[in-house]
Amino acid sequence: TECVSGCVCPEGLFDDGKGGCVEQKDCPCIHNNEWYSSGKKIKVDCNTCTCQKGVWKCTDNVCYGTCMIYGSGHYNTFDGKFYDFDGSCEYVATQDFCGDKNSSGSFSIITENVPCGTTGVTCSKAIKMFLGVSSQVMKTLSNRNATPLSAILEVIPEFELLYWNRTVGLYLVIEASNGVMLIWDKKTTVFIKLSPDYKGKVCGLCGNFDDKANNDFTTRSGLQESNPLNFGNSWKQSPMCPDVTQEIKPCDLKPHRKSWAEKECSIIQSEVFKICHSKVNPLPFYEACVHDACSCDSGGDCECFCSAVAAYAQECIKAEACVFWRTPDIC
């Protein structure tokens, strides 16, 4: 037999991925292309996973779902599907009135998107939260000095449904007794959190919260769509609004802003966020940041950039990677 060059572990031992040989009980586990040694714990959403003999063993808590809408038309659904949609109209972000004629539903959240900048991209300017069916009370909280546009939040609850609001840091938090929570930065970022009871029972631009991202583009009529524009158009509130027919590429329309946008947004892929890169893929957030920095050309361009970076930082915090990125010079 001829010799074969290379390194092989002795019988009964296993390659640990770092050039060493270990027993099976000490085998490491891999997550997001990073190796974790046996016994190490990581947090995945609201569950803790422990590496045991080369496989992850996780707790099975049922987690709240989060949908994020931010900047100029970026959506990250409850099931983690990331897409862009620039429609100028009122749209259903999420609701539990979905197809079943007998279901009265308990809530509906509507986002009003309007053009921001001159390239045609749109931002969420107003959020309306309907709680219960017979809406009696209307509460309006507005922020008149938000650039690029004033943002408005209306809460329209039913008598029996309690809700309360509080301010946490930069965010206003509205929590309703039916397991719906809305977190708003008073500008162009909104997070919608739903309790696990709503799994598979909601619809709208935030998807259906059934832990499968591939069926999130379900239209109002219940059809599966692959094109985000057709999907988004189906959720508009008024038939009078025009349909979105093409994706807007602001950096192509404003090429002189592109290099500035890429330079500023490179912070997302830099050393600053290094500890988060293996936990949350930075690429869609970087591309969304460049898109926003190119499109915000009528004032508030730094704010658009800051919101885009903050959106990535928020996902990092959820993945337990705290990053201190704000400085006196940056946001």
C-alpha cells in the first residue's frame, strides 16, 4: 500500500476542526460558520442551545415573533424573510383577519408609506394600530420634527382591550393585553412583536409567522407569490393607490451619492460589528443601508444612515452580540 500524505486522527478520536484530535464527547459544534467547543451555550431567539458531542441540544420555549419595518421600504418578516417594497399607500403590516370569514380578528396594524427623498423610495410615516373590532377610542401620538417626515402613531383600541405605553430609551413601546406589542423610534423604524398564540394566524406585509420563510409572500387572496411587488401591492388598503411596478434603485439614480453611501455603511461590515457577523448576516443590512443613504437626498441623510445601522445593531442585540457603535461623530 502506498502512503497518503495528510493528517488523520488515530482510531476512536475525531478531528476538532482546529487541527487537534478529541474524543467524541468533546466534539465541537458549528453555528454560522463558527466552531463552539463541547459544553458551550449559545442563545437562539428565546432558546438556549448547548453543544453536546458535536450536536446542539436546545430548549424548546415558544418565542415571540418580531417583524421589523425600517428606512425606505425594508421589511424583515416574523419568519426572517428580508425584502424591499416601495409602495406609496396604506398597507396592512399585520393582522389576524385572514381569509376565514367567521374570524372577527382582534387586531390590525396599518402602515402609511409616503415618498421620502426625490428618487421615489417610500418610508413609513404613520402607523395605525386597531385593537378589537368596534373601535371606539382613537389615540394619536405624533412626532412633528422627525425628518425626513413627521411620523404619526394612532392607537384605536376597543373598550375591553387594555393597552399601555411607555418610553424605553429612544423607543416608544405600546403593549396590548392581547399579546401584540409595537415598538417605534418616532421616526421610520417600527418593530411589531406578537405572542406565540398568533403563530400561523396572521397575514400582511410581515408574513404569516409559521416559522417558514418560504411562504411569507402570501397575498390577500391567499395565493403564494414569488415577486415582492405583487405581494406588497395585494396588501394595499385603498384600490385608488397605484401599484408598484418596478423596484427603485436609488444609487443608480443618484450615482454621485453612491461612494459616500458605501463608505459610511461599511461600518456594518467592519471590525466594529465583528462579534455579530457570525450571528447575523450583515449583507442585507449593508445593502439596505447603501440604498437608504443614496435615497435620502432631501435632508435627514444622516438620520437615514443611522436608522439603517441601528436596525442591524438591534438584530445583533437579539442574537446576544452587544455592539457599542454610536460615537460623538457617528449618530
